[in-house]
Amino acid sequence: MVIQLLVAALLTGSIYGLIALGYSLIYRASGIMNLAQGDLMCLGGFMGYTFYNILGLPIFGAMLCTMVSMFLIGCVLERIVVRPIFNRNVSSSALILATVAVSYIVQSLELVIWGGAPLNMKSFLKVQTITFLGVSYQTESLLCIGVALLCMLTLHIFMKKSSFGIAMRAAAMDPIAARSCGINVDQTNRITWAISTSVAGLAGILVGPLYGITTTLGTAMSTKGFASAVVGGYGDMYGALLGGGVLAALETFAAGYLSSSLKQLVAYVAVLIVLFIKPRGLLNVEAVKD
Amino acid sequence: MLTVKNMTLRFGELIANNNVNMEIPDNKIVALIGPNGAGKTTCFNCISGVYTPNEGDIILNDVSIIGKRPCKIHNLGISRTYQIVNLFAEMTVIENVVVAMHDSLKSNFFDSMFHTKKHREEEKAAYERAYELLEFVELQDKAYFEAGSLPYGEQRLLEIVRALAGNPSILLLDEPAAGMNSKEKGDLDIIIKKIMQRMNLSVLMVEHDMDLVMGISDYVYVLNYGKLLAHGTPDEIQQNPDVIEAYLGGDD
């Protein structure tokens, strides 16, 4: 049972991680939490449903189309909502409220376009389970974990190795110095929002077969993603992934060994304990410096 | 050549820079001095595009740069360092240099994301040039250290190298010697001259260390209460009664 639970934890964890990643990237770039993250994830789920179930694209094609569409939506969001408010130098609470507004607008649009009934994604693969060393696995879960890990790895290489990624990190660390190094910080910020939105969209597709897609899923996932990001170290990319894994493992194992009604209790008591011991999260660089 | 013409910047009632005129000819080291609060850093901020002056003009090689964004001004050939070291502390030494290169943003997001051949070649060239620049200040052996882990003096040097990465024609140094020990200050003297000659650029520097200023500057501007008090060669400035008065009577 341990192995099945581990797979389940990895699956949930990679979804939490992808959402948390968006929170952290945006926090570093714009200094706020984007409370629309969960609903953008849902939007990704609905888009994935449209590309995969309705238009009949192959699953990887559907994922790619969703990520590209969500990337563009992220650009537009940054340009027409975030940037105009950010440029007025208002308090960050105004900007956070703007993201709340976006989350409700997205929810309502989903309701108008796709309706309120939960949508079930067709299964991604023909073969449902494979057996390896006497343990059977759901192929879909393995696929989702693989895709999520691939996405994280690509992003890691992009941020570490590419000059655009380095510029993005520089802009997030110190926008003033970055500007004087010739970096177009507005542009790197826009790409940051776009990547975060795109990654959230991918999480939305992966969630599809797991929970089904409904407009209300966003709010719940938003909290989970936020919790993961904070536990891992708010603003740290790798912390976000670690936090997602930790939170998912706690939930999954508590549900498996105790009772599923206790999983939230166990997980969130543990979150509080982490906050007491390491208030800045597990992997926060600033914590080391202080 | 950089020309500052009748530049005025107001913060509400306060006039931070009042009708400032300066000229930084090619291949010269020019110093901007004055008591604390005289408006020197403000003047740097105007030239580098952080602030937009209310009046006047700033002209770099016949092109007006006033009102342009800082990243644009950097790419037109004006680089700067900061009074308080402003490195990307969590990045490596060489990444700090690469990030400021023109080429680094030429290949677009998609080239970058998909690691195209063009992109890889550009990147290789960028790292090679960054390495050469680090050799300039003898930091090449620490290329892969985290920038924040360097001793303070070396962080200052790295900041200068980062400013050189954009191939500037004007280098603005804001108190380069601040926080350096006397040996580092002595070396800085040689490094600034070497940079000016080898990189074929002009230096405009704000500095409080008078030995350094008088030792290497070709020309000196003195700012007091936002206004130009005097300008001339180091010798002329040292004899100028107004300057002596401002320094003795000031809070410096």
C-alpha cells in the first residue's frame, strides 16, 4: 500500500506544486499573492476539456494548446489588469484585490461558457493499469506525474541556463538594478505572469481525471497551492515544489493510514507546526540570511 | 560625449538639481563632488533614467536621452554602479555579468525556451566575454561563486564589471571607494584608469575620497544645494575659495 500511496502523493503533490510555483514566481516578480491562481488552474482544466474531449486532440496536443492559450491569457492579464494598477504605486492590497476580482470574473465566465455541471475528462490512456513487481499502477497517474516533472525540469533549466531566465531572476531579485543592467523589467514580469498562468493551466488538465472539473474546484486548489508555497518558502521556486510534495504526502498518508476525514486536520496541523518552527518556510533563502 | 544642459529636477518644493550643466568628453575621468545632500546621486539618477528631469536636456553623442527608460539608456551606452552595492546576491559572479550584456536579451523568449542553436552560440559567446571582463579585475577564479559571498571590496569590483558588460561609452560610478580598505582604494585608482583606456569610455564618478578624486580626475564639478558651485581641473578646484567654504561650512 505504501507504494500506491506514494504514487498518489506524488500526483497530488505535483499538482499542488505546479499551482504553488505560480504563486511563488508571481510573488517574486510583483511582490503580491495572486489569488486567482486556483481559478486560472480551473480555466486550464476547462480548456483542456475543450481541446481533448470536444475537439478531440491527442492528449499531449491538448496539453500544449492549453498551455499556450493560458500563456497568452497570462500576458493579457498582466497587461490589462496588473500593470495599470501596479504603475499607480498603490498598496499591494489593491493589487491583491484585483486578483480576487479576476478570480470571480474567471469563475463566472467558466459558468457561462461551460455550465455548472462537473465535467469528466476522458481518460488519457487506453491501458488503465500496469503491473510492475507485483504492484499495479494507474497509468494515468504515472503520466500526469511524468508531465508535471517534465514541466518543472524544463522550467528549472530555463530559469538557470537561459539568458532570459537569468534576466527574469535578476528582475525579481532587484528590479532597480535589473533596469540599470538593460533588462526590460516590464517584459520579464509579463512573461512571469504568463508562465505562472500557463503552468497553472497544465495543473488544471492533470486535475481533470482526478477530481473532475467544476468551477468551484479553483477556490479549494488555490488554498492548497498557497499553503504549499508558504510551507516551502514563499517566493522560492523549489520551495514551492517541495511544499506541494510535503502537503500532499501528509494528506495522502493521513487519509490512507488514519481516515480520509482526518487528512485535512493532520496536514494543516503539520502546516502550523512548520510555521512555528520555520516561519519563513522550509527553503527560504532569506531565512538563512537573517 | 555626454552633455547635461540646464537640468532641473524638483521634488515638490525642493529643487534637488537646479540648472545643472556638465560636459563629459570622450576618454576622460570626470568627478562630481559636493557635501552630503548636494544632489549628486540625484544627478546620476537623472542621467541613468531613474528620474526624469523637469527641465533641461541630457545628450549622449548627439542623441537626447531624456525621458527614456533606464533599460533603454543602458542599452544606449550609459552604465552605472550604486552607492550601496546592488548585485544579484543569490546569483553566481558570472551570471551577474552575463545578465547585463546586450546580447543576453537579443535572442527572444522562444529561442531561449527551446534552446535553439542560435541561442546556444550567443550564450557561449556571452559567457566567454564575461570571463574576459572578470579577468580585468582578477575575479575570474571566483566566476562560479555566489555573488553575495564575496568580500565587500570584490563585490564593488564585480558591480563595476557588470556595468562594463553592456559596452558603455559612459560609466557612472557612485562612490566606488566607499567601504573599501586603503589597499583596495589604491588598486581602484589603477583599475579605473585601466578601464577607461582599454574599454575606450568616459567615467563620471561621485566620490568623497579626495585623494582618489584629485589623483585620477581630468575635470571636477562641485555641486552644492543642487546647484553647480564650481568646475575646473583638480588643481583649480583645490584652490577655489567657494569650494573650501562649502566643505568647511558644510556638514561633511
